[in-house]
Amino acid sequence: TRRAGTLATDAGHDESVVTSEIRSSTVLPAQREVFSLHTADGLSLVAEWALPVDAAPRATLVTFHPLPTEGGFMDSHLLRKASNRLPALADIAVLRFNTRGTTSPHGTSEGAFDEARSERLDVDTAIAAGLDLGAPPLVLLGWSFGTDLVLKYGHQRGVDSVVLLSPPLRQTSDAELAAWAGLSIPLTVLVP
């Protein structure tokens, strides 16, 4: 639904503006590109960039999905919504991808699920793609299993901040978690 509204300018004048209500299925304009990430061990991972249409990205968000053995993939709703809205609302570039062996409506990544071991190469590849875009700051967003991947392997040069949603800490060791205490990378952790 579209509705008209008014916006008061600094000069005190009203300008008519058009706004849209954002609902769960809202997809805002973005330049979308489905492509493959290539890991150091020779696998192709299904991926998608969502970039702002009319502006250079102000930041890059690299996303890591929930556990694939429990239905997690790059199109999991929070990651899809970030991709569907952040390029238009905040000029943020969003990279989503399927880790090895993961299937989504975008396709299936090569390889097999390895309980956060070989996925280190997936993390390295995604972070490199985020850095290659050249739109700092680079923010890593992990959700559930994705938080384990970020905590285990995300403390790399060029990563500016991290957001963790519902971290289960299944695959992250105490030593891997403690390693973040000595880093200058800010962590935002959301636990429902």
C-alpha cells in the first residue's frame, strides 16, 4: 500500500512525499546479481549481491546463514529481508551465499556440510568478496550456525564489526570465543 505524507523541511515548508509501508514480503529496488564464489579448495558456492541502485554502497554486509541440516540457507527470512531492503533504505551492499552443500531456491553450493570445519574456506571466500567490493566498513552478520562460523573464522584483517543473531555456540570453542576479547572488532550480540 502506498500513502501520501508530508515532510517538514528545515525552512518550515511542507513538501509532499510518497512513502510505502514495509511489510514482511516487501522487496525494494536493488541491483541483484546471482553468481558463484570460488573457494580455495575448488568449490563453487551459490551467492547473490544486492547493491544500491543509485548510490555507491556506504557499507558492506556479508551474511552467514543458519544450520543447513535444519533448513538454514541464504534465503532464510532475516537474511533475505536484509538483502531486500538495506540497499534501498541505507545504501548497504548485502552479500548472501550458501555454504558448501547447502541448497536454497537460488541453487546448491558444491561440496558437503562439514560441521564448521571446511566451512572456514567458505568464510574466507565470502570475506574476500566483501573486501573486493571496496565499500567499507565491512560488517559480518551471522545467524545461529552462521554465528559459529563468524566466531571461529571471522576475526580477519578488514572486518570492521560483527553482528551475531541467536548464537548457539555449538561449534565455537571457549578458546575461539575468548580470542575476540583481545580484538578491536566490535561485536553486537542479540539473544532472544
